[in-house]
Amino acid sequence: MLNRLVAMMVKEFWAILRDPRARIILIMPPLTQLFILGFATTLEVKNIAIGIYDRDQGAMSIEMAQRIAGSPNVTAVLPITSQQEMREAIDRQTVIAVVTFEHGFSADIAAGRPALVQAVFDGRKSNAAQIVAGYLTTIAAGLGAEIAPTTMQPGTVVTHWFNPNLLYLWFTMPGLIVVLTTISGLGLTAQSVARERELGSFDQLMVSPLHVSEILIGKVVPPVVVGVINASFYLVVISTAFGVPLTGSVPFFYLSLVLYLLALAGVGMLVSSASETQQQAFLGMFLVAVPAILLSGYASPVENMPIWLQIIAQGDPTKHFMVVSQGVFLKDMAIADLWANTWPLGVIALVTLGASSILFRARME
């Protein structure tokens, strides 16, 4: 049995290396996607343009406009001269916001009266607008503290645990390990049976002395090995080239990784067994991968989703491995908490591998 398993695994490794689609999945993500997605998938708001509608033309309005222009996140400050021009600037997305100073703004400050600043934002970019609003509020608060320091209330000291400087790469990179491992793991496994059918070698498997379990093990092990190698590459690059701290248990990370890859292999075998061609398998892989990534918490927290989606997410292995990856990198998560998100991966792997075995037997018969 061991000789048959080794022969089946060697055959699958050669099939992966000889297939142009499989080679692309193996080579392209480690070399390009990590860097491209790492810098492209960001919610940071930089290089913005702000409009200034200064109807006051006083010292304080000019001072605040200069402070806005001096912000490192602002690349351009455009003068606005009318309400119509303000509407057109926002409508054409020339600016993301327009700050308006009404008549008497500087006089109110000089007299010690409350002075208001109006800001109109482009609501089509809701997340960016909220972040820019925070920038402008901070600038206004800083100016107010300098003008009337005695009237300022005691402030709040804010500390950001796990990511003190709020570096977005620290948030993105641990999640990208999960995303890229999902795409490569599903891609390789989903092609295996479909490739046999398309090349006409599936009939040879049916008449071979191999048992169904041996065929499945032989097809599952190579993608898992490739996934471990790719994830190890990501682990080294992220912690060295990108400087993301690796604070947690690396051995536990690999335990979770193997269980996660087994769960993905089961899903991939289901897709591959139900597909007649590699093109169908490729499309089926994306049909599974995209919802899995969206439910993982990478793009938005699972807690913000509707309750029924949160329940569905508990059956998504990507969600559990996302918690493990972020916990190992940034949080030095306790072993008990890591285990709470690792044992579900084992259960999901048993379910997906069992279901793929049943479907594979049915298709062989």
C-alpha cells in the first residue's frame, strides 16, 4: 500500500509541474501577488485633494487652510469661490471634501465666541470620507487647543494594542497568507480530477489496482505539501521584508495550516469531482473561493455581518485560519485561543474530505 501511495503522489507532483496552469498557480502568487496585493489592498486614505471655500478671508481661516495644506495626507488644496463650484468639484471627484469658512469666522474666534467650520464630503466614498473627516477634526482640534488652551477639557490617551502605529501592512499581510493559500490550495486540488478526465487518464485510474482511498490520499497530499511550502515562503518574506512582527507560536501556526489545507483539499476535490473539464473546475474554484474569502473577516469584520451570515461563517475554514494567522503574527495569542480556532478546521476537514470521497466514489462507479 505504501508503494502505491508513493507512486500516486509522485504521479501527482509530476502532473502539477508539467501542467502550465498549475505552474502559474505555483510560481506567480509567491513572486507577485504578495507584493501587489500587499500594497494595493489598503484602506488608508492618502494623496487627497481638499477644496477650501473661504468666505471669511480672515487670519484664522487662512491659518487653518494652511494647516490642511500641510497635512502629509493632502496633496492639493483647491480654492472654491461659489456653491456651484463646490458642487461641481465634488460631483467630478476633483476633491473628496470642501471646507467652508463663513463670514465672521475669524472675528468669532477673536471675540472668544464659538466658531464653526463646515465640511461637505463625497458620500460615494463613504469610508474615505469618514477617515478624511477624522483628519479635519484633528486639525481643527489642534488649532483650537492653541487658541484657547485653558478652555480645553482633559484629553484622552489612546493606545493601539498589537499595532501601535496603525501600519496597514501589519493588518494586511497576515490576512494575505490566508487569501493566497486559499487560492493556490483550491486551484491545485480543483484541477486534479478534472485534468485526469480532460487528458483521458481517468479511465486508467479506474482500472488500476489503487483503492479509492489511495487515489484520494495521493491527490490530496501534493497540494497540501505545496501549500505548506508557499505559506512558509510568505511567512519568511512578511516577517523580514515587510517587518511584520511574528510574536506567536509558529509550530501551532503550522498545525492549523495543515488542517486548513486538508479542509481546502476536500472542497477542491468536491469541485474537481463535479467538473468535466479544467475550465469548469477553474470557474468552480472561484465560485467557492470568493465567498470564503469575503466571509473570512479579511475585508470586513465578521462581527459586522448579519447574524445569519455570522452563523454561516462558522463553517468557513478561511474564517478560523484568519484568526489564527492574525493571532500568531500580531497578538501572541494564547494556545487555548489558537486551539479554539484550530479544532474547527479539523472538523471541517473531516466533513469536506468525507464528502469528496463519497462523490469521487460515485463518479468512478
